[in-house]
Amino acid sequence: MPDYAAIDLGAESGRVVVGRLDGEQVALDVVHRFHNRPVRLPDGMHWNLMSLFSEALTGLGFADGIDGIGIDAWGVDYALLDGANRVLGLPFHYRDRRTEGMIERAHSRVPRDELYAVAGIQTIPINTVFQLLADEGSAALAAAERIALVPDLFALWLTGVLANDSTVASTTGLLDARRATWARDIIDRLGLPAPPFGGDPVEPGVVLAPVLEHHGLGDVPVHTVAGHDTASAFAAAPIRSPNAAILSSGTWSLLGLELDAPVLTAEAAACNLTNERGVEGTIRLLRNIMGLWLLQECRRHWEPCTYDELTRLAGEARSDVALFDPDDERFLAPGDMPGRIAAACRAAGQEAPATKGEFARSILTSLACRYRVVLDQLQRVSGRDIDIVHVIGGGARNGLLCQLTADVLGIPVLAGPVEATALGNVLVQARATGELGSFADLRAVAAASAQPVTYEPGDAAGIFERFVERTTSESVA
């Protein structure tokens, strides 16, 4: 049976996973894990993409005898390339502060409602469109002939061939949500250069090219998969109900539905929902929620400290902790996260958390409440009556968060698979080679390959009501 290697890059770490379709299930083997450590330079915060690429090559070297490679990564961040596909400058990190004021600049040129009617993307400072406006006047943007988001760039470095994957392109705010082509009229009105958007994106499941000889990996084909890691994760969700919601839980929490077409209504725009492309032309109507970044940044502030320890302390902490809006933009940039959370709680007239356990409990409970807000919005906008939530990704390991989510939402939560992104990556490769005949086959194998843990809803003890009382009106819009 063929073995497929998935290069799966997350905001905190990366991994190379080998997957094999064995009958009705996929067996995964994580052959290499590595850290993703951004770098602060005088001009701002950057990704260390060369280090990540080197680690990915190391992992592929451990994956002996593979028959295909696919790359998925986070969205929005990009490299600008010249006519010879050489990188023009070091790609920035989406948490860099250079996008301050760029939302206002964009909307002064193209009103928000017009942008949303075409791209259907949540307005959030990290979006590629706002990052590109921050590049205005730079030599790199003036000279750019192509744009490559992170999975596109790694595929280029592996094969020498550049293609923009449609799923990650949909995170830019510059893709036409209906046609899956670059929104060139919008790009022109925003004052962005046309050359980087000369070719249209490609869909997942295409053979791109073999690996370049100098990498020493043999004549292995690289496939376009769902290059955006959330799209790969959604493809692997073991959906058991047509009214299921999916929560991809990691550094970010992405809560949404899988639909056949984008929802570009005024109500969807008012809820600030996003329409991102998935496998087989599906649309993920979802909301980006700040996610476990809050806990990650607290942990960094408190080092040495493990996630298991923080989860244990949260479980032991009092349940009536202070609550806050996780999506407040003050939490977006790196920094003293415990101090920011304490300040937000005090500003809302609450006693700030006093211990690590109380901070962790406050984060997890506030996230569960934010999920309830977004779930209510998704139901209103889509007309669906959501009856179950699938939690996939690293957050599926956090039993306390999963139980709090079930309690606050009042519906069952099915947690797993943890390695959903790598599983989706492998499944799309199997679809590309003909091992799987249809998207329905892919989903059936995804369900057979997962053994989710069920969390039944319990007593929420007025948690959500306290959240509504203690957070801003925007939080519960």
C-alpha cells in the first residue's frame, strides 16, 4: 500500500506524519516533530521559514519509501517572489503590529460591505489583505511578480513549481468566494499590484511535480492537498450528523459548518463570519476565535510549566472564575497575557484570577462561552439546528475544555482525532492517486479512522449568563 507523507505546520510546532490507507482506515505515524519559534528582528516579527523547511526535510528523510508528499500550514502569511521565484524579504508573522490602521486604510478604498460581498472573509487584522497594505511603498511589493502563502512556498522549495492552493488563498481576503479566482477588481481598487495575482489558484488533489533531485528524496510526487491546515482538518472530521458543527481547536479555535456554497449575506457580515474554501469546492462558514493561544502565551510567561499541569490546576480551581471576551484584540499580540487578562477582568468589575489554575480556568471557560456565541450566530445565518460539535486537533486532548464546551453549548461534544490535519492531508493525497474514489469515500475513511471521546452536556450553572453580563455587547452580537 502507498505511504504518504504529510508536512503539517502549525503556529507553535510542526510535524512530518506518514499515513497509509489500510483497508477502511488510515494508520498515522508521526516520524518527526519540531518547534516553530518566530524571530524578532529590528523591523518586526518574522517566521523562521528556512528552519521549518530544514526540519521538514529532516522529517521526510525519516519517512523511508514514501509515495507522495502534501503540505499544509496556517493561513494568511505569505512570501513575495520575483520573476525567478526568489523570496523578496523575510515573511512577517501575522501577529506583528505592522497591520495597525490597515483595516481603516482598506475600507477607505473599498467599503467593508463590498469587500465582504466578494471575498466573504472575517475582518481581522491578520488577514493577508491588510498585511499587503502594510507593505505599501516597500521595494519587495513593488518588485513582486508572484505571491506564495506558506504551503505554496514549501511546495515551491520542494519541487521548483509554484501554485497557489485555493484553500489557503481563501484566507487572504482577496479571493472571489463564489468563483475561487483572484478578485482582481478588488485588488486594483485597493491599490495593490496586479502581477502577484496573475494565475488563478488550483484545487486540492492535484499532482504538482516531483521533488527536486538535490533534496535526495527520490522521484516522489508532491500533491496539492488542502493547503490551509483548517481545511485539511475539516476534511478529516468524522461527521455523524448533517447538522454537525466542527471546532478545529489549537492555537486558534475555528468553529464552523461545512456548506456547499458561501454565505455572503448582510447578516453573515454583521456576525463577522468567514467563508473559506475546503476540499471538493466545499465552503467552511466559520469564525476565527482566539483559541489556546491565550493559554500558550500564559505558559510562556510562566515557564517552566506544562500544559498538563495547567489543565490539572484549572480543574482544581474554583468554577466561578472571572470571565472575559477571548476575541478582544488586546490579546492578539505576544506579551504579558496574564496581565492583560487580569486587566480585562478588572475593567469589567470582576476580581481578577489570582493563581495559574484560576487563569487557566478563566481562559477555558471564556472560550467555551465564546463558542456558544458563535454557534448561535452560525445557526441564525445558516438556518441549521446544530445538534453536535466535533472537536478536532490538539484541543481535543483537553478534557476540561471539551466538557465545558458541552456544558455551555448544551449539546454533545465528540473529541478527536487529534492529528486531524495530518489525516486530512493524507486522505486528499489518497484521493488524488485514485485510492479513494470520491469525497464520500474520503469522509467514510475519516470516520472509520477516528475513535472520538464523547462529552455529554452537564449543568452549566449559569456560566453563559455570567459571560453575557460581564463582557461587551459585541461579544454576544
